[in-house]
Amino acid sequence: MSVPEKMQYVVDKVGRARIAAAVVAAALTRPVGLRGAFYLVAGRMARAMDGGRPPFEHLLLPPLEPKVAHDLATSLSAELGVDVAVVDINDRGGSVRAVSGGAISARLLARILQDNPLGQRDTRTPMGLVRRA
């Protein structure tokens, strides 16, 4: 994490002990060519906070809390009359934050989106449509 405010946010959310364990895990595994141990130990919050694309890479944009994401999906679903999911997917992976009541399961949606079909990268595609064929 290259932005101190992001690292502090993660430390505040997951705790110093977990971050210390993640640092040790990374220090032990990276020299032998294993990558990702820090995020495996630190958890999804750390992975979600890292990175960012220009011009937003310096901003602290934490992922929506589960209840906020669920309320947003439910509200948008009622407004639009279709099922809605809130996802954080890009070329490095991601997660499904919430799905509205009748939407496909979060697990299935994550599998559908795992190869980043909307191409979120520098273009930061804000929305997409997933429907049964």
C-alpha cells in the first residue's frame, strides 16, 4: 500500500496484530517467489483498499460496508424494477458486495465476473447488465 492513509485505514479496521502477521507472512514468502501472502493474511479489506487508478490512486475510497451496499442494492432494485448487485471487480479480481433480494446468488455472480468481462481497468466502467441467456 503506497498511500499512508489507506494503510492506516486498514490497520484501524483489521487490527495491528493482523497487519503485523501479514507483513511477516509476506517477508517469509516473497523471497521464495510466492506473492499475495500479505493480502491473504490481511484480508479482503486490505486488498480492496490497495491500488486505485489515476486520477484517484491517492484518495481514500473504502469499499461500502456490507449493510450500506445491501441497502443500496435493495433501494436501486426497487427504483429500477430489476435486480441489482453492488460489485467491486477489475482486472485484478474483486468481490460481490451485495445483491438485491431476487438477484442471482453472489457466488454465481462472482464466478460470472471473475474474468472481468466489463473490462474495468483505466476506463473504470461503472455499471453493466448481467442476465440469463
